[in-house]
Amino acid sequence: MKTIFICVPAVALLSAFALGAESPLKARSKVILPGIIFKPTPRPLVEIHRLSAKNPAALLSYLDDQWLDRKVYGTTEPLVRWKDMEDMRSQMRVYALRRLGDVASPELIPSLEEYVRRYEVAAKPLEGWTYGPNEIYLELADRVRYTIERIRCRAQGRDAYVKAMVAWVQTPEPPLTAPLRDRWQFWLKTAEGARALGVLKAVEAVPLLVEKASSSFPPDPYVFALARMEDRRAMEVLRQYVAGCSGDVRSRSLPLEPEQPDPAWAYWRMRTVGMTLQEAIQELIREVNEEQYVGTDLWVGEMLEYIGQPAVPALIKVLEDPSSHEPAVSTALHVLTRLRAPEAASAFLGILRRGPCRDMAARGLGWLEAREAFDDLLAAARQEEDLGLRLSAIDALKRLGDARAEPLLLELLEHPHSSIRLSAAEALIQVATRAAIPRLRHWLQIEPEVRVRTALRYAIEQASKRGEGR
């Protein structure tokens, strides 16, 4: 039986590829692909992408400082944050250069060479200045040079272009003692070569890119290229990369380019080839519902959230199944809350009563506006054994806005724990009636914490605007 279990999926998988099967995971846009780990593509980059398809020469404007300043800020004043790569101005210029390398004809090379000269002049220190050249302009000059080289290589045909970009990726790394600009040029050349291979979907380069992604730090340029190709030979490398991305990477990362797949999106598309959508949803859930689950984050929640409504019934079943493991329950609660799925309220209430993740269930019931959970939430806000559950229940009562919670919330204003008092005061902003104003003013006079006093003032203000009762 074990032999059959192993072989049948393998045969089915081979059959799926032979028939050209695809993943059921589909993006809603061909240009703006899902941002799972990384930030989704911003509109200004989409504008550049569309412009490049119609008139590549128009992208030259993005290389001009004053034009770009007016485009981004509506002013010709010099910028202060030159080094901030999160700044949209920098992202727009870099992407415009990349698109010129992707689509421009050799006719634009003289104009690009003129920008190399401009940047080199701008990089020179003024007479009498004691510090060195402006590194930003030197880096821009390098970027334009590599763009020119790519245009020339691409004009020679696909095979010559692929061969040249493979050579770029294979550029020997300079020693750590080498000048910083040498190391910058190495990084830029290898990264641009890898990106070009990815855009071209040059699957013949997959083994090289896999090797580079496995041995280089950071591996990002090679991983991004492999994600564009969606070749299953890269699945393990993508899995390792996705699992290694911490939850805060999205907040500090550059956004995806137009038509650039997020590595997590590419990994799960490859993993679900030949499946139906419901089978893919079950595969995602299975990843966090295995008994041997060790906490590896493959961004399952973000994937299920993007799938949206079709995933809701399966996620509700996770909550209703007493044998579901805690990571799966946590993921289901998080996604259903984010999707604001009111049909999940009954399942949330079941988790609130029996666990695990009672605090997440309580908070989620507030977001789902599940008024049928009021009594259970009131009891959870009254209990003293679990602080997290108590705070979540108070937050849910705030979102329900039911005046029946007012007596308990007023009692909690004298609790010794400041976080309880703050949560209660914030809930009273939504719940308090005019009848509560005298007690709110009393607690305002004796409350030691500034944030709690601020919330109490706002609660008094809001209660004053309401009529007696509800």
C-alpha cells in the first residue's frame, strides 16, 4: 500500500504536466500581482509599465531630476532624502531604466549616453569642497551604462541576450577588500542579469539561478527571477526563501514591479498545479494543520486571504473540527476576521467557549459584529484568569456598541491594571450613555494615566452627544 501511495501522486503529477495543467490560483490583474510577502505594485510603476509599451522614449523623462521632481512633488526644489530607496521618486527612476533595458531600441542609446555624462558631471564635487563625489549620481551612471549594454545585447537576438545575461550572473565576486564601487557594480550587474533572465522566462538558466539563490547572500535577485519563471525545479529554493522571510519584511521592502510575482505567490502556484481551487485551499490549510507543524511560515494566511470568499467554508470547517491543530485554528480565525465573514460567527463563538485561541475568537466576534455573542463576550470581559482574552472581549464589546456593556465597563475603570482601564475607557467612547457622564467625570479626576484620561474625555464628549439610553 505504501508503494501505491507514493507512486500514484507522482504519476498523476507527471500526467498533469504532460497535459499542460495550471494552478487554480489566479491573480485578479495581469499587471498588479498579489503582494503576499512584499508590497503590491504602486500605481506610478504601473503608469511607467504601460507607457513603456506605447512609447519607450517617453521614459527618458524619468531620468531628468527636475522633471521627476515636478512629477513626484510638484516642485523643482532639491530633494533631501536622496538615499531613501523607499521613496517613490527613486523607485520610479530605477524602474524606468529597467523597462528601457527590457523594451527600448538602440535608437535611444545616444540619449542614454548623454544621461551618463550628466550624472558623471553631477557626481563631481564642487571646487573647494572637502568630501568626495556624489555616490548617488555615480550609481545612476552605472545603472544607465548597464541599461545601454542590455539594449545592445537584446538587439542581437534572444540567444545572444540570454548568453550575455548568464555571463552577468556569473560575474566573479570581488573580494571584501575591494573598493565599495566595485562591489556595488558587481551587485548591480548580477542583479540586473538575473532580473533580465526572469523577465525573459529563460528557463534554460534555472539551474544556474537555483545554484546562485542557494549560495548567495542576499539571494533575492535570483529568487525573484525564479519566481517569474514558475519552474518546479526551483520549488525547494523558493520554499526556503519564503519560510525565511519574517513577518516585518513587507513593511521595510521595496514593492513588486508590474507583472512581478511575489515569491510566496509563485511557490504556491507551483505547488498547486493540476489541482482544483478547493483542493488548493485544502493544501494551504494542510500546511498549518499537520501534527508535525513546526511553525514554518509559508504565508498561508495571506494566500487564503487573497483567495477570499471561496476559502471561507473550508476555514469554518477548521474551526468546527475539534481535532484541528492550534496553528490552523489561529490562521482560520485571522483570515475570516480579515475577510469580515459574518457566516463564521457561530464557529467563532464555539472557539470562544472551548478554545484554543479564545482571545482571537473574541476579538474577531467584534469585527464580525456578532451581536449573538454579547453574553459570552461580557463573561469573557468579566473573568480574571486570562488578561489577553479579557482585553480582546472588551475590544469586541466596543465594536458591538451595545449599551448593556456600560455597567461592566464602568466597573473596570477602577481596575488596578492600566491596560484594562484604557480598554474600558476606549469601549465607553462607543457605549456610554448620558447617565454615565457623572461617573466618567469622577474617574477622569483621579485617573493617573494620560492615555486613559484622554479616552475618558472623549467618552464624555461622545456621551454628551447621545440622548438618554439607546
